[in-house]
Amino acid sequence: MRLRFALLAGCLLTTPVAAQTLDRIVAVVGTRPILASQIDEEMVQSQAQGQQIPRDSAGRMVMRRQILDRLVELEILVQQAQRDTSIKVTDQEVLDQVEQTYQNVRKQFASESDFRDQIRQARFGSVEEWRRWLADDQRRQLFAQRLIEAQRQKGKLRPIPPTDAQMREFWEQNRAQQPQRPATVSFRQIVVRPVPDSAARQRALARADSLVLELRRGADFAAAAKRFSADSASAAQGGELGWFRRGVMVKEFEDVAFRLRPGEISGAVETPFGFHVIKLERTQPAEILARHILITPEISDSQTAIARRLADSLHNVIARGAASSPAMFDSLAKLYADPQEPKLAEDAPATDLPQEYQKSLSSDTTLGLKPVLTIGPAPRTKFVVLEVLARKPAGELAFDDVKLRIRQSLGDQLAIKHFVDQLRRQTYVDIRL
């Protein structure tokens, strides 16, 4: 089942489809009717996104029935979500999404008059009428989305493994929409990260401990983050990290953050990035909203030089053949590699790699061990012992290229479909199309 969480700009494109059917009730779900005009709107959006509308009446009827089925499924989810008192959608969330959509659509028109003309051609009496329609659509999508998320969190919506035949059918139906396969490279690596010496570590810890005392005495956390935090991205936002769940941050950080109470400030928490001071702002089921200040120990030139010599030494050992087997390479990686960096990359798009990787791999297209890479600016420079295992040129995606992704996507869809079918048996549904 397709859930649409945001209106696409293409919905403002007009087509004769929308005027072909007089408005009438085509289905009733519970006590809510579904109108023929809603199907027309969906067909307009499908055409605006490049989907071909069948020219023959039989083909158009099949498409209309498919759209109606999706509208019925969405309505069933919305009604179930609205009966669940734990599922909330705020007016502010809806308004924020409507405003974002409005801005995205408006900037596609050269003038306000062109924009309003297109609104009228799309059969809306005014911009405000269109915004009201957007708000209703967005609210319904959010209700359906959150019901699905709630079911997943409760463990009641687990993927249903699709059969090979189902995956093949899904592939054939969506093959035309698949992008080109980019050129990819598979490699294994040992990333060596310079570490601070004990004196630098103690200075950073003392700074973090001092901040904890000041903050617990009432100092402004956001101001302190902007002034002291080494995490530039969050520092600009007063240390705010946004809402996150377990599995997003490193374990040491999460173990402390998820034990705090709202308003509580942690002691210094050490992770591979340095020392964090964490403030928990708010909680909701399975998620927290937190701020942090990161204090990183200084890394001296001598510590960087030590890391470089280690990387060179590992490279030489591998080059001599002592680590020619994957098992030996893995053993060295476990001993010396930065635990925050992946040790193996399979079919990584070449253009998505850091610039240092791209430069090295574009100038040398052979397989095997490469010269040690230096990545990142000082003093956070890292050194990479890199061995290229395979390369694939750009080209059309084959079924095997996306089989795992199809299995996951289709498994989720089948689970949602099964859930909706269960609800449908408990809901009054009258189809009149």
C-alpha cells in the first residue's frame, strides 16, 4: 500500500481527467464517504508525476479502482488512528508541513499572479482553499503514518517475507522507475585515528567537569554549547540534537542519555569523540530530545605522527603478504582500527565516497592494496590502509542488484496490507464504483 506523506508540487498541474466525472459517492468507509473527485485528484497527481493515464475506458476504470482501493485503505487507517487516544497529531505539525509545501510550490512560479492562476486552474477557489485542502490531507497522512509506527514499536507489524514470485512481479512493475546503477567499489580498510595523550585527556575531562558544575548551578546550557562545544553542527543550535531513538548515537552516549530525567544534566560522558555533557529536554515513547556539549582533547603533532607510523607499518605488513587472507586483515583491523569506522564496504557508489577516496580510486582503477590515504583536516586527521576488492561499472540495475531492498520494502508493504485487511474485516466498507 502507498502512503503519501506530503503533497507533491505536481498536484497543481491540470489535466482533463479532473473534469471527466461528476462528483458522487464511490465508497463509504465507516460513516465517511469517498467521492469521485478524490479519485480525480489522485489521477491528476499521478499524471503530474509522469505516470501515463490509460486512454481506453476499461484501462481508466482499472486505474480508478486501484486508486479507490488505496483511498479506502488510508481511510481505514485514519479512523483506527483517531480511535487510539495515544496517537496525536498537533495543529502546529500540520501547519509546518503545509507551509513547507506552499513554499516549495510557490517558488516554481515566476510571479504571484502565475501561481494564483495555476491554483484556479487546479479547481481551487483561492490559495487559502488550497491550503485548507493541504492541511486536511497532511493531517490524515500523519495519523496513518503514526498508527503504523505505533504498531511497529509494539512488535505487531513485522515484515512478512515475500516469495520470489512476488519479488519478481514487484520488480517488473517498477522496473521503469529504477535509476541507473552507479559505478561502485568494494573495499576493506583499517582506519587509524590519532588518540590524545593522557595529559590532554585529563585537561579535557577537567574542562567538562567544570562545565557540569556551572550548568548545574544554573548557567545557560545553550549559551555554553555555542561557546564551548566542539560539535559545530549542534553548537550553532545551542547543543540541540533533535529527537532520536536508540541506535542513533554511540552506545556510551545513549546509555547515559536514556537514563536521565527531563531537565537533568549528566556528568562528563566519555565516548570516542571526547567528553559530552548531556541535558535531557523531553521524552516520549522510545524517543528523547536532548542537548549536549562536546569537549574534545587536543591531539598533538606527535600523536598524529604516531598514528601515521602505525598506518605505514600495517600497510607494509599487508604488502609483504603476511596479511593476504581476509582473516588476517580482520585481525589487524580489530586490534588497530577506529571502531567508529566501517571495516568493509560492499558495492559503495564511487561518487558517494569522501573526496580523498575518490581521488585515489579514480587515478588508480586496479584492485589490491593502495597507498595510505590521509583524510580529514588536522588535528582530526585519520590514516586509511585500503584494499580494493572489486569494482562494477555504471549501468542498468538488475534484479539481483535490488533483491535485498525489494525484499525489505515488499515485506513492509505486505505487513501493512495484512494489518489493513484485519481492520477492514472490522469496518463497514461499501464500494459503489
